[in-house]
Amino acid sequence: MPKTKRKARKKTKRKGSRPRLGLYVLAALISIIVMWILIREPQSAPEDLNQLISEEINARISRPQTPSSSLEDDMPIVEQKPQKELPREGETQFDLSIRKTAEKLGVPERSIRRRTSDNLVRFLIPIDRSRMDLTFANMIFKGELETQGAHLVGGADMRNKQTISFEFPDSEQDYEIDLYYDSGLYRDRVAQKTISIVVDDFGGISGGLLDGFFELDTEICFAIFPDEAHSLATMQRATRQGRETLIHVPMEPIGYPRINPGENAILVQHNDTQISRLLNQFISRIPDAIGINNHMGSLATTDPGVMQAVMNTLRDHDMAFLDSRTSNVSVAYQIAQKSHIKAYRNDIFLDSPNISSATMEAKLNQINRLSATQNHIIAITHCHSEDKLEYLKTFISRLKKAGFTLVPLSNVGDYRVPEII
């Protein structure tokens, strides 16, 4: 009996293990099927798919094109370069360069005279005094011709005439250009009368007086002392208003130190390093300024060495120079031009010697006389008092009635100087 029971228990145990084995086998089969599905190669596209794509492309190409869907619209536009002008019969490439430069300066071709003598070709070119001076025209010719390989031989400067001489490579002929004033040639040219006004000595005023000056036309430029209590705030307010500013730089006058231009003035005893250090300090304090003009400076602006050091620093900062012309023998404007920086020159002080009605009439008459020979005028006045503000307001009103247009200082070149490439 005991033996029989043991066999029965053993048999029951074997029967209970079969269902578990079946589950294992089934799971293994399912896993194999899933793995086969995942790793099998993707089915290739129908054999005729490439043919269908080709047919669609051909159909689109053969379809009539509308202007807006032309295939040419999808092609890059290739701009045709203008053909380079060739010298005329009897001209050399150098003759052409001189003629084209004169054209850029607004000189009528019919007024250009060309003469030859032995190995010298001489051009006589009239300049409109109301548009530019001879120094500027001289500088433009020099720059343009040097790009053609010309070598400057020499030059001469007379009162109403300047001469420059060149040699050209691979040419047996020398060239001479005589630039002279001939305003009569341009008399019939109608020109817009424009004026730029710069108000000096900002930085020390504030409150209602400063507010009053900020109500003036935004074309009027403010010249700001660099070291005054309200200098930075005035510059910032002008910038927000879209108004141009200059740094009003103290410079040594005749009679120094009895006549004092103020602290940190540029003196003739300063060397180049000292001048550069001062200007860089001023520029860092009035960083939005487009350039500088001189406060006093009747001695400093006559010193070529001092002015060259000033222009070198301004050129590094791409800034302009306005010669206030506190001296009749100032060299500042000429040195600024020769240094290839934008240069301006004051034509008239509006509030000197005073702000009386008689002075206003005299200044308006002077401006009208100037406008007969030059179509743009630069004027300077000052911001010291309410009386000067009212004087300036009246002056501006009278100028507008006389046909003058206020122009920002930086735009003067757009009126006075032609575009030179």
C-alpha cells in the first residue's frame, strides 16, 4: 500500500508540469515571429513608380508657363555690369580719367580745355566757387589719378588758381592740371540756399534755458564742452532727439594765459601724445559727437603741428572738424582736408559783437551776400542766455523767409561736395 501511494503522487506531479512547458514554447514562437517582422528588409517600391515620377516631371515642363510661374523666375538673376567707357579718338586712358573726374566735380565738359606742347598735356578746368574750393578739387584729382598709377610731380598754389603736375607709367607725356575759379560759368545754375547753424558752449546750462534750445529745429547742431556738469546729459538728450553734437574743445588763444580757454585746453606747447590723450578723453566723455570744433584757439589753430596732431586723432575715430575760425590765418581747415577727414569752416558768428537789432540786420545782409557766391553757409552762435535764445529764434524765422533751408552739419557735404567714388 505505501508503495502504491508514492507512485500516484509522482504521476500527479508530472501531469502538473505539462501546461507550463507549452506556455514557454508558445512565447518562444511569438518572439521569433516578432523578430522576423522587425528585421526583414523593406519592400521595394513598385517597379513603375520611377516611371510615374518621370511622367509627372515631363508633364510640368510641357505645361504652358504663365509670367508668374516661368522657369526663369526660379533662375538666379545675373546683373549685367555696365560697359567700361573707352577713351575717345585721340584720347589716352589718362585723358579719360581727367575728363571723368572733372565730370564728377560737376564741371561742364564743354568748359574743359586741353592743350598740348611737346611732351606736356595741359588741362584747364574751371571750378565753381559756390560748390567747393580749389583745395578740395585738387585733392580729388590727386586721389583719382593716383588710382590710375599716376605719380605726383609737383604743384603750385596761387590765390585763385592751383596747378598739379603728374607723370603716368609707360607714357612719354607729362600732365598738368590747372584748377581755377570761374563762377560766371555757373551763374545760370539754380542752387538751393542752405545754412547750418551750430550753437556753442553747452554743458553748463540746464533747466528752462536748456529746454528752450531743445525746442529749436533739430537740424541745429549743439557744441558741448566735455568737462561741464551737464555735458553728458545734454549729449544724451540731443541723441534721443536726433540732433547732432560736436565736442567744443578748448584751445589756446592769443593772449594766453591772460585769456583763459578753460581747463584741459590744447596748447601749442603740447606734443602729439599729449594732444591725442586729451582728445581721446574728450571723445570718451561725449561719445555720440560727430566731430569737434574749437573754443577760442586763435593761436592753436594757426600752428600746423598742433593741428596735424588733432587731425590724426580725429581720423582714427572717423570724426569731423569744424574750424570756428577765431583767427583769419587759421590753417585748421586746410590741414583737415589734407588729412582726409570731413572738414567744415565757419562763415559767420551770428551774435558778435552783440545781439542787437542792428547786428541782426547786418548779419542777415552778410549772409545774403555770401549766398551770391556760395550756396551753403555755416554759422555759429552761443547759448548763454534767454536773450540769445530769443535772438536765435527770430534769426531763424528771418532766414526761412529769405529762402534758406536749415541743414544738419553732417549733410553739408551732400550739398557742397559731389559724390566721389
